[in-house]
Amino acid sequence: MRGHDDSIRAVAISADSRWVVTGSDDNTARLWDLSSLAPGAAPIVLRGHEGSIRAVDISADSRWVVTGSDDKTARLWDLKAQDPAGASVVLRGHEDSITAVAISADSRRLVTGSGDKTARLWDLKAQDPAGASVVLRGHEDSITAVAISADSRRLVTGSEDNTARLWDLSAADPGATAIVLRGHEGSINAVVMSADSRWVLTGSYDNTARLWNLKAQDPAGASVVLRGHEDSITAVAMSADSRWVVTGSYDNTARLWDLSAADPGATAIVLRGHEGSINAVAMSADSRWVVTGSYDKTARLWNLRSPTAGATPIVLSDQRIGSIR
């Protein structure tokens, strides 16, 4: 999939597996149709942003693509329109770069996180989604990551102020509901929620990840600390069966942690082989595969159903990608 004129900063795949969207430092996003015989041949170019695109997402109903940019705006692109690249809905209000975006599983809410220390909630079911947004205030530094729970009731925001915050989206005033998650000693740059809406996972520059139990009476109470990385944690993911956590780090390794264990913090399986920092991780919907992406210009696939999950990854490089099935 070629065509961007600068680095790609963000990617997302639609729930129906038809569309891939990529956001780039060239100020454009591109839509690639996986149902096409040649998905890389004729992407739909989404133009309009005046700064790098740093975050993208696609709604679960496969209607909306959202792009967040250094130009302080987000844009909504309608995949159901005859021309998805036509006039976009511009979401204004942030006073700094938009660094993170997420759409709720019920496709009703969009959250945008910004360097202006706020997050904003937008109603995608409204006649005018660009109308008045709900502003979530409280962080004392840039918001770097956002995630919405699978039941669409909770939002977590991670920040360079070393804290995460939980917000209740079912409340009449979500902005008044923040629960502050403290404990990290460095910026939080990655967050995710488990599919069963029980766990929040935060990854930090303090070389640790933390698990916060949303079912506890006090979710901000003692967290489970995942230690072992020797450098900043840059990316986190959880499996769809809510059993596995994967963390990626600047120490060139990823680690797998088993949430079904009595002590998840003692279960780390170290995934070694990359020769550069790991900056992206993801898990397949069937909870079988972990994929790690690295500055060494390769991705690696790790089979969680193998008795030696960390021993024999499949390396995806220019020479091998065409042979993977």
C-alpha cells in the first residue's frame, strides 16, 4: 500500500474487515478497500487537514472514519457516502494537537484527546456531530492516549502528568466523574481496556505497566504492577478473551502477561528478537496471534497457542510478507 509522501503515524481496520485507514505526516489519510482485488491500487485520499494526522479510528458500524491532526481539529468522513472523500465534518474546539481518538463500541460517542490537556466527547448520533462537545478537564499535561470500554460506559485517558483518569460516560455529566489513577512515575503513553470491561492497562515511561481493576470497590486502589522491562513501555494490548496482556518497549522486547494467573505480574513471557524499539503491538480477534512492530523495519507474529510462544516468531519483512498466509 504505497502513496503517502511521509511517515505513517496511525492505522485502523474496520470491524467488517473491509477498510483500512492510514494517517500520515503528509497531512492526508488514505482509505484502502480490502474487498478489492488489488487493495493497494487505488486508495481514497482524504484531504483537508493542515497538519500531520496523528490518530485514526473507524466506528464499529463501519460508517465513520475519524482523523485527528496537529492542526487542532478532528474530521469525520462518512464511509456510507457516495464519495467518502467529499466534504468532511470538522470538529473544532481543541487548542492544541489532537493526539488520540477513539469511537465507542456502540458507535455513539467519539472521544478526542489533545495536547491542550483536555479530552472532548462528541455525539455521533446527533444531527450535527460537530455541535457542542463535552469537555473533560483535570489533567495537568498533554493527553497521550484514550480508550473506551467494550460496554461503552467507561473512558480512560492517559497523560504526560503521570496519571490516568476514568470517566463515567453513562453519567449525566461525564466531566464530573473523574477517578484519578495514580502510581506511575513517568508519562503514560498507552492505555487499553479489556473486552470484559474489568481491567484498565496503562503503559508508562517509568518502564512499568499497571493493571487497574474496574470491578473493585475502589478502582484507583492498589494496582497490579507489571515489572521487567528495562526501558519505556510504548504500546499495550489485551486479547479479546481478556486473558493476555502484551506490552512493547524501547528495550527491544515485548512481554506477555497472563491475567488468569493468581499473580499476573509474575507470569511474563519475554518475546525477543527485534533489533530496535517496539513501537506497536496488537492481538488478533481469535486471541491466537500477537503482532509486534519495530524500528528495526520488521514486524513479528507470535503464536499464543504454541507451547513456546516466545521462541519461534514469524518475521514479516519485505522478503517474507508475500509468503505469509
